[in-house]
Amino acid sequence: MSNQIIRDHKRRLLVAKYELKRMHYKAICRDRNLPNKIRYEYFFKLSKLPRNSSKTRVRNRCIFTGRPRSVYKLFRISRIVFRELASKGSLIGIHKSCW
């Protein structure tokens, strides 16, 4: 396994761990009915969370090659691997179109 795949997996674990806490802090920061002091306090707490616990730090990668671009979400594989597996018949329900 490449280092990028391992790093991305660790980020996914962190996102799952801090997801509820991050959503809670963000909701408090956005609530304009609360006093500014409380909102700033939670904004500070939000900034203290790990950077890798944010969803935007996660990158969809191919599970076979680790390629970060042109990955099909449904299969979690890149277009190149998808084409190879589809041509071999390894993907159930996928076949070459003809008309």
C-alpha cells in the first residue's frame, strides 16, 4: 500500500471521530442568537481540532492503485482499473455497450 492511501485512511478515521463535535461547534458558531463571546469561544475550539479531521482534507482514491483522479464513487476505482475489470468481466452487471 502506498503512503498516500495510508494517509487518506487515517484522515477518514479522524473525520469519523470528530464529525459530531465539529458539526456541534459549527452550529454554535453560526447561531446569531447567541452572544458573540460564546460564538468566539466555540470558534476557537473549532480551530483547535486537528486539521485532518475536516471532510475537505479527504480525497477519494482508487482502492487498487491509489490514483486520486477520475475515481468512480460507486466502485471506488479509477477509470483505468474500471476499464480493465469490465473488459475481463470481473464487474458484475457491467458490460460493453453495443447498438
